[in-house]
Amino acid sequence: METKAITLRGAQQEVDQWIKTVGVKYFSELTNTAVLMEEVGELARIMAREYGEQSYRKGAEKGNLADEMADVFWVLCCLANQTGIDLEAAFRQNLEKKQTRDATRHLENPKLKP
Ligand SMILES: [Mg+2]
């Protein structure tokens, strides 16, 4: 079965559809901001154990990095929907900024020279 590509706009719409049917309604913007921090923390916990010096407790299950990244993205979509942000347009504008304003910034950073 072929999986259909999901645009950022499509992802926001899918999240909105789920929230309004299965999820009943959106948590408040402030609650979702806290939930976003929780999810970022879960992602950080895995990073610290997989790529950093922290270790898993004996018998503890390994985390699922991809799933935690998806959780972060999910809550970000919720917040974008609640605050009227079109993530696709915002991401395009952000890319544009990086390609113009910041075009040579890292190239000129002496700290990044090999
Ligand atoms: Mg999570």
C-alpha cells in the first residue's frame, strides 16, 4: 500500500479533525504549551540516553525517538491551529529568511571552520 505524502497544511488539518472528533476539543493554548514542553522533555530524555552520557535504568524500556518527535510535532500543530498559524507558510518564510538574511552567516563563523 502506497502512503500518501502529508503536507504541513495537511498535517494541521488531520490534527484538527482528530481533535474535534476523537479528542473532543482542544486543551487551552496554555495547557498545550505545557504539554509541548512535556513532549520535548520526553524527546530530551531519549537523546540524553542514546547520544549523551545518561543511561537507562536497569530494566527500563528504551524510548522511541521517532514517536516522541511526532508527539512534539502533533502538539505544535495543535498550537498552530489554535493561534491561526499556517505552518506551511511560516516554514516557507523561515526557509526564505535562512536563504537570504543568514545566507553566509555560518560560512563566516570562525568557530565553524574545520
Ligand atoms: Mg510523548
